[in-house]
Amino acid sequence: TVLKEYVSEDGGCPVFNLPNPSSKMLAKLLPIFGKKLRALAEDGNDKLILDVAQLSDVTSEQVAMLVRLLTEAGTLGIRTAICAPDQQIVTKLQQIAETREARYAATRDAARQCLQ
């Protein structure tokens, strides 16, 4: 299923994998991620890692998706960390008002740690 590739778990923490910018999946994934977020909240989950390792660049679509997910997660009481191995991606995201304050980590382990 589509979901397996983009929604997983790492050490008990849910992970959403954001697709590569060239992927046609972006529009399809937003409603799926939205549903999954609500399901996580209903299950009492309060942590989520957004993995942007696939991103080679930051496009406006991706930023919009990240902002939507961060906002929606925040509304549901879910704390998020962005896993971004590429420091250039982090730098770009930190220049955008809505993603400036996010928690960033280079690995999923580190992302999990900062949500403890």
C-alpha cells in the first residue's frame, strides 16, 4: 500500500516520510497524513517524526505540506520533530517563518530523543 512507504514507526514513534519533490504523491498524501494524524491523536500518541530525508530541495509544495502537518499536529496536541540529514534543507526551512521554530534532528534517533 501507499501508506507503508510513507507512514512507519521507529522505536515506537510514528514517522511520516515526505516524498521526493518530483513525486506525484504529494497531493495524494496530504489527506492520508491528515487522517493518520487524527488516528494517532485518538490512540493517545503525542509524538511524530516528519522525515524529510528524501528531499533534495525545498519546494513551495513541500513547505506547504510541512506547515500543514506541523499545524495540524500542534492542534491535535502532537509534538513533532523534523528529521533532516541534509543541513542545507534545515537551513532553508529555518528561513521560513512557519518552520523556523520546529525541532530539527539529523537522525531519527536524535529526533526521537528530542521528543522524549
